[in-house]
Amino acid sequence: MVFPEGEDDNGQGYQDGGYARRNIIMFIVLIGTAMAVIDGIVVSIALPTITSSFEVGVTQSQWIITAYLVTETSLLLIFGKISEYTGKIKIFLAGVIIFTSGSLACGVSASLAELILFRIIQATGSAMIFSLSTAIIFELFPKGEQGRAMGYIGATIAIASIASPVLGGIITDTLGWEYIFLINVPIGIILLLLAFRYFHFRETLSGNLDMDWAGAVAMILFMVSLILFLGELSTGIALSPAAAGYLFVFLVSLGVFLVREMTHNNPLLDLSVFKNRYFLLPVMAMILIFIALFMVNLIGPFYFEGVMGLKPSQVGLVFLIAPFIMVIASPVTGWLYDRFPSRYYSAAGIGLTGISLLLLSSSARSADLTLIVVSFIPLSVGSALFQSPNNTEIMRSLPPEKTGIASSLSATLRNLAMTLGVSVASIILTFQLHSSGYYGPVLKADAPLLAGSIGDILVAGAFICFAGMVFCLVNSTKNVPGQA
């Protein structure tokens, strides 16, 4: 376990200086996490401006986003494994340094090729930060406060994810696209100064680093090819030669990875964790709700601009409803879970999210902006009600020495779920429009056609949530490990 200096695993010292210190540490980790999440999303708003600045096509500039996502997702699990030998704090601090340096380099890039290269460096730092943030915070708090701590993580990720487009638009319009990267530099420096002052931990480390490098290479290949396949598939229903090639590489590398992990003495990913129902079921539910939520993230701007005729700045204000609610609801849910622990919180939360998506579907078809705004309230509450308890259950399901792998694996699967949600929504939207005979730009589609297509996507998202609720309910029939 990891404790602030001067504390032990009986919680001694939590009443005095240690308490203040661990809250400062949590603040540092949450800010680092927010930076990592924001920079994975914020570039999408500035992409048209960057494309014009470098005088390139969208196909080329899209790699600014894709390179970041592919790099971060493929490295999360690897850094989680390395941290068992080096310690979580060293990896986190190195991540802040690399992320901050990469951000500076991105901001002064003179060409698209340079920007893409520096985004890969930035994403490497992001993976080091994001893979271990949950584990660090989870281990800092005693059992009676872990739910609340997980609630802060859920709120931070949600706020960063949803507020990113708003921040990206404001910064790009007022300062220029370079500053969506450069703004990270002073924040990163401050975080490093605080971290060197307050990050004094005792950690239980592995005696040697027996890394399965062949498995790591296979994992990177199947992660990269899967994301590229989903990205290619989302541009059209037909299976292009490129998509077929990515799919082939994915299947082969996935097969190699699974065989390697089942036969290696010290695998990169201990597949036995998936035999643990306490881990598997909440992870499956997490994957499904993030698929559904990122389906909403993709189609929301198209709906509000194409159907409702709102400006991008107005769309950003609508999407700010969710983070404002979650910043309150997530810690409150975590507090309730700490005092009245039950897995039914997760089931209720993801179920409420599904019901809210059905309400959104109905209001989207009728173009009722008031009802749409009202529907965002239970959607946000449901997400908050799900995430804090579910994240806590995932972290508690494995032994203390495996919290690093639990954190990094959860982050990896969450990233894949986000990508899958965007791809599923894109595929459904493309199919609906093409089946109606429309092949032009999405925003110029007939408003009723676009509203109906988006309504269908929201219904699909609702049923994905209800499937996740089943996993939560099945998990609720068993006792929580270490809990009456």
C-alpha cells in the first residue's frame, strides 16, 4: 500500500498532518488527470484552424487527434506494469515532465509533421499520468473515504471531457490554437513544484522488472490497429481495403497477445483478473456506459447545430450543464457509498442514464430544447451515481499489490470504450443518412432526417446502458469483498 510519510496501514496519522497532505496530493493528481483528459479532446475544436494554418487537408490533420489517442491507449497498461517495479510516483512525475515538455513543443511546432510527432510525446506523458492516477488516490485514502475519493476522479474526468470543447473554442478564438498546448506549461511546472514538495510515499515494489516485451509489442499492435479500424469504419459502411488490412492486423496481433499472456511466466496482463467476477462485471458495465456517453458526445454538436440552429458557443453552454451537476453529484454519491455501501448504486445510476437517453431521444425528435436541457439533469446524476461506486468496486476487487494494473487496465478499457462509442455513433448516423438517400455533409442534412437519425442513436445508447445495468445487478447479488 501507499501512504503519506509517517502513516501506516492502520490509518494512524489520518487525523493530523497526513489528512491535509493527502488532500493536496489528490488535488495535484486530479489536475494532472484533467490536463491529460482535456488534451485528448480539446484539439478537435481547434482542428479546422490548425488545418488552415498548415494549409493541409483534414485527412492529414486528423492524425493530430488519432496519433494522440493511439499512443495513449496503447501505453496505459504498459506503464501500469512498469510502476510495479519503479513505483507509481516516479512514473506519475515523469509523466508530468514529458507531458509538459511535449505541450511546449506542440505549441511551437512549425509544421504538421512536427506537431504530430510532439503529440505522440505528449500522449506518452498523458499515459503515464492517466494510467496511475486512480491507483494513487485510491491508496491514499482509508476505506471509509475511498468512495468519495473515487467520486472526485469521476467528476474530474467528466468535467474535463465535457468542458474541453468550450475551453478549446475560447482559447482558439482569443489566443490562437498554439495556446491550447502552451497553457499546459505553467500548470505543469506548478504541479511539479507541488509534487516534489508533497509526494513522499512508501511503496511496496517488485524486486525486478520482468516485462513481457513481446506481449507489449503485440498489445500495441492490436490497440493501434483496432483504433485505426474503428476510425476507418466510421467514415463509411463499406469495408475499405485499409479497414480490412487494419482488421487483419488486429485479429492476428490480438491472437499473438492472448497466447503470449497465457504462456508467459510474468505476463503484461494477468488474464486471470477477468476470472474475478468482482472485477469483470463492473468493468463491463463501465465499458458500456462510456460507449453510450461518448455516442452522445459525438452527436450532440451535430444535433444542436444542424437541427436546432445553435452556434458553437451556445452548444458549449448546453454541454456545460453536465459538469456543473457532476461536480456536486459525484462526491455526494461517493460519500453516500462510503457510509451506506451497496452495489445497487451502480445499477441505479446506469439505469437512470439509460432512461435519460430515452427521454433525450423523444425530445430530440420533437426538437424541444427545454425538454432536452431538462433531460441532461438525470443523465448527469445517473452518470455520477454510477461512476463513484463502480470505480471503487473495481479498485477493491483486486489485491493491494495489483491496484496499479487495475487502474491502468480500467483507463485502457475506458479509452477503448470512448473510441468505440464515437465509432458506433458515426456508423449508425452514416447508415441512417445513406439509407435515406442522403450522402452530403451531416450538418446540411434535412433537419427531420437528422433529428430522427440522432434519436435512433440515443435509443441504441439507452439499450447499451440497460445491458450494463444487467451486469451491475448480477454483481449486486454477491457480497462486496471485505464488506458485509
